[in-house]
Amino acid sequence: MRCVVIGGGPAGRAAAMELAALDMDVMLVEKKLIGGTCLNEGCMVVCGLNDVARFLEEARQLSDLGVLDVECSADYRRIAGGVKRTLERIRHVTERETLDAGIEIVYGVAEFEDDRLLVEGEEMDYDRLIIATGASPLIPPIEGASKAITYRDILDLDGIPDKLVIIGGGVIAAEFAGIFSSFGSEVTVVSRSGFLSKLDPLIRDYVSEKVLNDVRILEDTSTTEIDGSGVQTSGGYIEGLPMLATGLRPNSDFLRGFLELGPRGGVKVNDRMETSRQNVYAAGDVTGGHGTTPVARMEGVVAGLNAAGIERWVDYRYLPYSISLRYDVGFVDIPGEGGREAVIPGLAGPGSFWGVNNGKTGISKVRLLDDGTPSSIYSVAPGARLIMPYLSLLMRLGVSMYEFEGFVETHPSTDSIYKLMRFLSRY
């Protein structure tokens, strides 16, 4: 069976690898760089820059405490060059892994003409087709929006901007605000509604006041015009390099007339990742869904298995999320009210020991329903992202959090979730 996957990001590669493992004939069509936005422009770029930002913050903290006599400055061109070289190495490994799995990789632009799949003008036949073309930065209808940079331009900056104005109030805005504030930029975030509005209010306030305390955050403020030197907002003009962090737009324009799209351009799929056309599947950001790499991979696996005739359904319950800041913000949040909740300051441990002196060790919060089901779990701490997937799995397996009464932790650790779980399981 001939399977063609369009898009070499997390969703497309996951689908292709599943199909290849089942000895299918698989072709992966990638427009530019394998690894998609996550590897080449998004998650890994943030990871590389944030490692440097954290180091600078720690050096300043230890210097302020008199523990180290050190003064650090950031050379952005060298940082960006190092990130690019590292991404290239990861990309090489990713491509080699894909080829070794028996997948044919074709680099080129895919399009549809009279329901025929063309890659660089050459028709490609298939028995099963999976669309995983990801998403691009959403450019809002603001005058002068084309003069702003997006995450795609970050590694091409000439240096650290003296002033940076980030338009948007979500995860992308928060992560780049934290990075460039640590690099020494004067950062202002302009959010037309609430900043990180999907977070628990207590956690959001902690992030704003303790983690991003050097960032000026303007909520409920609209941006009316952008020029090369700043932005005009409903609260006045703000000087600085403008950056758009206003969300993502599915890369689905080439599918119009071939597949049914939703009102925001996402490919419509069911819980088997089937589209409106038989034997055609879609996964990842092109569906306009959750917009995270792990979810894209999960959807890619489900799409691949169903394309191979192995029935699977995607499960969006208890999804773990994270935000990369000075400390990780990790959480699993289930909509709903009620239950018992408890809050505890972060623990002193690796990465937070010296934070005891300024009261910045992080924070954790848990809300537990009477049957032991958590309705929300939040942690702001070094490594908080690492514990959330395991808690997510326990929830999917239906394990009551009352089982934490017998939990034995490792020590030292900055994980304080287990303390809250144990406390709530007893009272």
C-alpha cells in the first residue's frame, strides 16, 4: 500500500514512522526542513535561547548574593549562531533516523490540481494520504503588521534589541518576553485581553510578578498600528522592536476545494483523524487544534495507524502542558469547579536552592475532587515539565490520587506536587 505523508514535522514524521514500522511503502514530502516548526523555528529555538537566559539569571542571582564575583554579557550573534549549528546537527540525526526507517523523503512543494497530488509539478499516486503541514504565524489585520518580526525571525536579529514590544498574551509571548528580558532588553507585552488567561489566576499572578517581574505587561490593551520603531496602542505609543506573538494559522490554503476546512482554516477531522475525503487523514497544527508538539505526535500516530487499517482514536483527556521560563511552568488542567485545593511554595532543590534567599522557589497548586480525580495540577519549578506527563498518564489510567499516600519521592527534588497529593489524600 502506497502511503504519502505531506509535512515532515512532529505529526507527519510520527505518522510516517508508524507506517514504516508496519512495512508500508511510505513517502514523506517536506517543503523545506525536516522537523517542522518545533525543531527549526519553535520549541528547540526557545530551548536553546532559554538555556542561555537561565544561565544569565543564575549568574546575576549568585553575584547579587555575593557567592560569585562574575559579570556576564550576551553576544547575541554568537548565541544565535550556536543555536543554528545545534539545530542543524539535530536535523541531520532526524533525517537519518527517518531514512533508516525505510521512509523515502522528497523535498518539494505539494499542491492539488483537479484532485491530483502534485509535488514540484510531478503527479504522485497514493492509496492513503496524510496531511501534516503545520501552521504559520498568524498576522492580525493591524496597520503596519508586516513591519513586525515573528518567532521565525528571532535567530536573524543583528543583536539584542534595547527595547522589545511583544504583541500577544499567550505562551509564545511569555517565553520570548522571559528570554529577552534576561538578555537585557526592556520588554513590554501588549495583550488585547488577559495575559496567559488560560492559567489558574494564582499561577498566572506568580508568573507575572515573580518570574517575569522585569517585564512590563499591559492587559486589555489593543494595538492599532505598528511601525518599525514601535507600536501605537489604545494606551499610547510604545517604543521598541515590534514582535507579533498572536497565535498560529493552519497551512491549509493549498487544500481549499480538496478538503473541508473549518472557519479558521483548520482541516476538519474526526477522532480517527479522518478528513472529509476517504483515505485522506490530517494531523497536527494543520487541523487548528491544540498546537503542541506532543499532541501533534499523538495525532500523527493515530492517523498513521488508521491509514494502515489499525483502528485507533485520539484521546485528548488530561493533556499535559508547559511553558519555558526562568522556571518551567507545567500543568494539567481539567475544566470544572469544586473539590479541595491546596497550595505550597516551591521546594529548595536543584535549580532553586539559591532562590530561597529572595523567596523565588516557585509554587505548586492542586485541586482534587472527592473521588480522587484531580481537576487541576500546576507547578512552577525547575523541571516542572518533567512530572506532568507521568501525572497525565496516571489520570488516563484512572489511578486515584489518593494512592499518593504511599508515594516515595527522590530527594533532593523541586517536585512539591507529591506533598500536596499526600496532604489531600489524608484530609
